[in-house]
Amino acid sequence: MTDPHQVVVVTGASGGIGRAVARAFGARQARVALLARGERGLDAAAEDVTRAGGTALAVPADVADFPQVDAAASRVERELGPIDVWVNVAFTSVFAPFAEIGPDEFRRVTEVSYLGYVHGTMAALHRMQPRDRGTIVQVGSALAYRGIPLQSAYCGAKHAIQGFNEALRCELLHDGSHVRTTMVQMPAVNTPQFSWVRSKLPHQAQPVPPIYQPEVAARAVLHAADHPRRREYWVGGSTVGTLLANAVAPGILDRYLARTGYRAQQTGAEKPPDRPENLWSPADRGRDFGAHGRFDEQATPRSGQLWASRHHGVVAAAGGVLAATALAVWRRARA
């Protein structure tokens, strides 16, 4: 049973998955610290948590800057109490062919989307290890295993997080630590990122269908936080299909994505000339973007695969019963 007053830190909490995760923890009456750069989005996220029944603490911070993250963690423990769960979500990206991305842009994506996770994990571990308890959840992506065109910087960061987290998990297991780390690999999610990350594409960027609502991702994160002994969770049938196809036939998948990846990541609409960007500064200075992006009509609010992933013991038992029944029927038919 989860502690209704646990202290949770969520980075990237002003929008998208982070916003949905913060709100979900608030519904548990948790004490939720929200880290992000944009104060407009942070304030709105704090209101969401409070309305849901939790306690909110908005802390403006750029995860690319470790001193800011470490200072935020100290403030959280001073004002809310010892951190029980730290969820790394914050990221940025550039939609463009690799040849059109500048070194400063690539570096910035890496600093936020990879080193931001490293910084958050460091800040959390420095406080959790002396107490020998706590959970760190890394929000990943199917792109941690399978790179796709037009997202080289983001894919590189997600691959890096995967390797970093695996190494850390091995070290914690070696030490016999009760601090846990787990990773949740996400599918395409309807978040505001497609309206605010830097894009050099001619048309409006979109997630590759099928698209899931951020609440699906939030349910997976909360389940992972409650059950962190499992090394990672896969969310969505598309994630499972992609990872399995990449394991079996990566070369074929290369060619398939080369043919379809550009078109699948853009709508037919031209890119708005005045769209905001969050690469160097927060995009939500003028307004709150919320948890959802512009693809509500195409996005699904549920995932049967997520239910199966959360209840894999039940699924395995049911599969065993079906197999035994089928075997019994077959033997009876042969008798």
C-alpha cells in the first residue's frame, strides 16, 4: 500500500507526461515538488496537484544545471520532507535531419534530455542512499532502443539514459542497496512537445501513430514507482512491436523507417510561423500548455498492453490455463 503522504519530485512537471504524473500523484494526496523552467506552467501544475488533493511545491529549475537541481532537492527536503520518489521526465529536442542541427543545438538537447536525468538521479541518490530507501523512475521511450529519422539528438539522449540507468542498477544491486531505479519506455504520447520543441521541418510535427494520452503514461509511471524491483516497463502495443522488430530485424526496420519516418512525423499542415520554442528558454511564459497536445482526437486514453504489463503474472497464469486446457482437449480428441 502506498504512503498517501509520500514526497515525490517530478522534473518537466509543467506540461505533458510530467504534468499528468504530478496530477496523478496529487490524487494520492502525495506531497509533490514540481521542477521546470516555465513558471506559468509550474503554477498551473501546482494548482492541478492541489485540486487533486495533494500538496504542491513549484520549484523553477533548469535540469541542465546541476547546482539548480541540487538546490531544488535541498529545498524539497526542507519544505516537504525526505524524498521518497524522484521521476525524471524533463527533455527538449530538435526535429530536423542531423545535417541541419548545429553543434550548440545538439549539445543543448543532450544537456537537458540526458544530463538532466543524470543530474536528477545524482541529487536523489545523494539523499536516498544515506537513508537506504527511495525510488527513481526514468521516463524513457521506445526510442531508447530504436532510433528514428529527424530525432537524432533525442534518440541519442534516450539511448544514453538506457545505458546509464542499467549501469546504475547493477551498482545498486552489487551494494545490496534498498534504493531502486526503474525505467518506463513510452510510446507516442499526445503532449505539447510537438508544438514547442525546435522544428526545422516544413510541416507541423506529430507523434508517430498510434498515439496515447498522457494519462496512460502517468498510470505506468505510478505503477513503476510502486513496483520498482522490475528493471523496466514497456507501455503500448506499438512500443512492444517496435522493440521486438528491432531485436529481430533491425536492418529491415532501418529501411522501413527511411521510407516512412519523415512522412509519419509530420501532418499535412504547414508549420505555424509564430510557434513557440523551448530549446533555450521556456515556451510557456505567455500561457499554460497543460498536459495534452493538439492530437486529442487521434489519441487513445487506454492501453490493453499496459494492463497486461502491470499484471503479467495474471496473464502468464491465464496463458498456462489456456495451454493446459488446449492440451487436454487435444488428448481427448485423439483418444
